[in-house]
Amino acid sequence: MKLQAVKGTRDILPNRQAFWHHVIGRVGSVMARSGVREIDVPIFEHTEVFTRSAGASSDLVVQKEMYTFTDRGGRSITLRPEFTGGVLRAFIEHGMVNWPTPVKLWSHGPIFRGEQVQRGRYRQFHQVNCELVGLPGPLIDAEAISLLYDALRACGLKDLVVRLGSVGDPEDRARHNHYLRAALNPHREALSEASKTRLVLNPLRLWDSKDPGDQELLKDLTPPLEHLSNEARDHFEGVKSYLDDWEIPVEVDPAIVRALDYYRRTAFEIHHSAIGAQSALAGGGRYDGLIGHLGGPDLPGVGWAFGVDRVLDALTVDEVGIPKESGPDLFLIPLDEEAVGEVARLARHLRAAFRVEHSYRRRNPGRGLRDAERSGAPLAGLRGAAERETHSLTVKDLVSGEQRDILEDNLPAFLRKAGRA
Ligand code: AMP
């Protein structure tokens, strides 16, 4: 059998690394400037962390999308299908409840879900995640959304739209579920298979269905935003007015719902034309009650996640100028056998401050200079018998063609003067 990557997983090859670092770097600076601290949590946890945080009626549990296995000690372990469960487990375990509120945390790393693989939908993908814990008011929801918006903008994305809705409080949700069951039970047979299950377990999630038949049935029904209590409505209006004030483009989406059970009130997504209307670049919401459910104190929270893979697709469409892989500062060419070891020693020394590459075997000058050009270096340093005699290199500027002898000891100063560090 030919060895291949598992379906739904991808290699990030060296030429895509600059892209990757660009996104994580830009997001990291937005977070640092906003007092959001980075946290790493394990890639796998006890399965219960995720079954509890996602909820029994979530797709992760119902559609069996989690990568779960039994370890040698007979414990059930799951590869993280989302960040929130692990981050909140860490929050509780490390007593962050005693930190000043809000506690603001961000993370990034791989996420695993056994989903149907298609464009923009993988089984291992990379998420950036953020959780703001401890405050109940609309200001912190607005801050979460603005952090997400600013992070995506900082990556270089244009034309982003925030879609904002609310799933209300648990009582609103119960009322809405009751309403949907009453309205749709008579048409049960016309629903898609997944939605038949949703109608039993969690009717609210029907609004997330992409199935045209389901959408036709939902068309004439009142969405969750129109079923809110006065308190939840005020909260929603509060979030929206902060975002309007901060000039973040918002579209109200009365039917927005989130995949996990514990979301309440605020729910949001960010969309970009390149990704298509059906799938979001990012999503999040408020999850008051979840920390208590995970065994911690009864603290409110709000969070979001975006998929780096999808952001990269969108960046390609926006033609953002992401730095190309750059070449080394200097490429060394050994012109005889003895010089092979000499250039390697010199390279090692110079690498304390500069990017230096070299040929690993003797080259004639023509071939050596071709190697240097291919590496992308602006300067080539040739070393042969004559240069050995004078402890120097013949340094050639590959752009102007200019050539000069530089003493080994003077190379760092020369490279600095040439603007290489
Ligand atoms: P979710 O946790 O499902 O709300 O997803 C948050 C974000 O993660 C989405 O908006 C996508 O950008 C990304 N995402 C979710 N599932 C996948 C997947 N299977 N492949 C790639 N990206 C994904």
C-alpha cells in the first residue's frame, strides 16, 4: 500500500508556512494589545470534557463526530473537537475563578472532527479560539465580537460581515422548541434525516440545516430572535448598539443558532464572500451555565473560534500580500574539497546573526553561482585556494554583478552594512 495522508488531513508544506505564521502572528498581536492571554491545552482530554461541553444533543455527540478511543488504562479519551471544553476545564482546574474578571484567554491549534470531507471541511483543521469569562453584560459580548473582527481584519481580510442573533435564555429556548415541534411534527416525513433527529432532541438546531427541503418548511416559521423574553431582547439590543457605535458592520440574522447545546443569548458568525453564504469563517456565542455544568462555579462566558484553513482560502481570494518565503542573506560556494568544510564552519559561525546556506560539495564557479541564485540569496561567497591564502571570500552581488574580496573576520560587518541584519 502506498502511504498517504488520511482523508480529511493536510500537510502544510514549507511554501505555505509564511501564510500560516502571518495569520497566527497578526492575531497574536491583536490579542496581546487587548489583554487576552494565550493558553495551550492538551490535544486530547477525557471524553467527558467534550460530551459535557458540547451537550448531549449536539452534532458532535449525536452524529458521532468525535475521534474517541480507549487508552491502555481503559479510559475513554477524545481528540479535541473544539477548544471551549478544554479551556474551561483548565480554567476550573487552575483556580482562574480567583483571577480578576474578565479572564480573557486565546489559543490556537489542531481540532479533530469526523465530518464529511468537502471543500473547506476537513477532519483535522486548525482553529484560533478565544474565551472571555466572568461578565454577564452585553459589553463583553461586543468585545468578543470586535476582537474576532479586528483579528480577521489584521490578517488582511476585507468585506467581512458579522451576523448577529440571539437564541435567548433557556426558557425562551424551551418555548421556541415547543413551537417548532408543534409546527413541524405534522410535516416530519418531509424533513431531512438529520433534522428528524433534531426535531426530537433539539429543534432549535433545525435553523442551522442547509437542506433545501428543511429550509422550505422553515420559511414561514418565526425564527428564535422573535421569540425572546424582554431581558434577552435588551441584551441583544445592547450588543448591537455597542457594535454600531464601534462601526463594526453587523447584519441581524434572526435565525442564527449554534451547534453546541450550551449557547444562550448572543450567537454570531462572521462571513466572507469567498467562503460562500453557507459556511462561516468564524462563529461563537455566550454560554452562561456551561462552567457550572463542567463542575466549576456558576460564571458566565462568551467565546468564538475561527478556522485558519478557511481564512487562508479567503486571503487567497482577497489577494493579500503575504510575505513570500525569502532566501538566505548569503550563499557560500566551496571551489575545492578543502573549502567544503571551511564554508560549513563559516556558515555555522555566521548563522549566529545571519541566514546562511552553502553547497555541500565542491562546485565550479558557474554551477555554484546558479545554486546561489536558486536559493534566492542576494550575495554569493566563493572560497578556493586563493581566498584560503588571504583568509577571505570573494563576495559577488548577484543583482549588480559587482565583486570584491572580504576578509572572513569582516564578513559580519559587511553583511550588516549590506542591510542583512
Ligand atoms: P464551529 O466550532 O463549528 O463553530 O466552527 C468554527 C469555525 O471553525 C468555522 O467557522 C470554520 O471556520 C472552522 N471549521 C469548523 N469545522 C471545520 C472543518 N471541518 N474544516 C475546516 N474548518 C472548520
